[in-house]
Amino acid sequence: MTDPARPVLITHPDYRRHLTSPRHPERPRRLEAIEGLLRRTPLWEACTHPAPEPVDENVLAQVHTREYIKMVEQISDSGGGDLDPDTPVSVVSFEVARRAAGGAVLAVDTAIAGGGGIATALVRPPGHHAGPAQGRGFCIFNNAAVAARHALEFHGLGRVLILDWDVHHGNGTQEIFYRDPAVVMCSLHQENWYPGTGAMEEIGEGPGEGATINIPLPAGVGDGGYAHLFEEVVLPLIRAVTPAMLVLSAGYDAHHADPLGGMAMTARGFGHLARLVRAAAAKVPIAVLLEGGYDLDGLAYSVAATLEGLTGVDAGVAEPGGERGEIREAPFAVARARARAVRHIVGEHWSL
């Protein structure tokens, strides 16, 4: 039985069975690095560790088409293949991706059971690029979308906020909820980068107009710039939206050492963002779902710092080698100007 007073950390050995090529950045060693570090900190023992089950097709069909779900199953059953040049499907990937979505559902359930608790799911494959009928960008099923829809439909919550700080825009999540006012989707990401979406002017359509908030950032923004954008846009948005649930699409490829991003964040910076979010959403259940992050040390220490910031448990770790020498950040004026521009757009729909 999960103790509702303790934070929850969800993992499963099957998440390592989703195999990619040896040179593929989204590889099983990502989870090995995270778990290896967390087990050496007080965080591991401070958390409960419930086991996720695979979700069935009906759960996936709340955010994906049944034709797409069946296609992924057939590719997996036929020996594997590719959804796009970056997104392999192995013989076990359909089952593993269903269990990853199950981890997202379990994170929602346990966070809500904790009365404003914290539940983190270290899942593979990631999900935020997967749209209703297309997997791409390493993603098969959209775990964050499954989590949000489960919170709305199963738990009857009124509004969910998805906060995506992966360096790549969460285009799949945006596509799924672009016309849905019950899900507010806020993404901070590197501009002019994969997948090429996420402009400030993309704000949602129809009844969902204003419920999509995009904060594209030039390369080089680091801890100070991200913190300013949180203080000027993200935290006021959380307070304005007053969500009943917060889903954090936690990618760590904005870390300065990541090979797939051009940002300048540190593990300490991610920890600070997590503390800001927890303070702004003090009584709101938070489900944290792993997305990207491909430098193994940067990923592991950033996850630990995030958990430390959200739970208040002292992890007792610091990023190895200090911060690996001097980190060149974009001038603070860049973040300040971007915050003003985004506030102007968002302010037409929310009182920030």
C-alpha cells in the first residue's frame, strides 16, 4: 500500500527493454544512470515505489486514434520497425509503451491520493512528440496527454496544467489539446529547433484559444533566464489557471552538456525551477513524467535536483566537477525581452 504522505517514485525493469540502436541517444542507460544516482541518495528511501501496469487500448484511445494504436501493435508483433527515422519500435515496444503510459496514470492516481502529493514516473519511451495519429521524435504514446486525460475523466478534475520544460517543443501534446480548454499547455523550448513548432502565436483554437502558451527561447538561455521567465510568466500562469492537477513533462535536454540542445541550464537550475513550481502550486498534486535528457550525468543530477526541489528531501548531491567549467549564457536581456513578449500575448487570456 502506498503511503499518501510520502512522495512516489515509479520505475519498472520493462522500461529498459525498449531497445534502440547502440548510438541512439534515447537508450536504456538513461534510466540506469538516474536510478543509480538516486539509490545513493536519501531520495530513494524517502519515496514509495508502486509498480505500474500497462494501460489498455481504451485508455490510449482517449488521446490517440485506434488506427494508430493498432498500427504500433502490428509493427511490434511483426518483429519491429520505425515510426520515423528517429523512433524505432522493437518487438516489445508496444507493451513497454503501454506500461510507460501506465506509469503516467499511476503518477496521477498516487499524487491525487496524496492530497497534493508528488509522484514521479521515470518512463521510457518518452511521449511529448507523439500526436493523435503519429509517433515521432523518440515518442510512441503521449504519456503526459494520457495523464492529463486520466485526471480529467477518471478523477473528474476541472482543469489540468501541463508544464513542459524539455528543450524540444511538446508538439504532440499541443496537437492533442489545441482545442481543449480543460488542459492548459505551457511549453518552454529552444526556438528554431526540432520539431519546428511552438511559436508564441500558437495559442490554441476555438474553445481552446488561450489555453496553449508557448515560450520559445534562443539558444544559450540558462539558470537565470529560465528563473526570470518562471517568475514573470509561468508562476503567474499557475496562479491564474488554478489547476486541480499539474503534469510536468520533465525533459532535461536544456542542460548545458546535453548533445541535443543548445541551452545552458544546470542541475541546480532545474532544482530551483522545481522549488518555484512547488511553492506556486503548494496544494496541487503534481505528476512528473520523464521526457528527454541525453547527457547521462546531466540527466541524472538534474532529476535528483528536481526531486529535491519538489519534495524538500535533501539529496546531498552536487553536479560532478562543479558545473564543468565556464558556462556561457545568453545575456539576461534576452530572457527579459522574451518574458515581456510572452506576457503581452498571454495577458490577453489570463490575468498575470
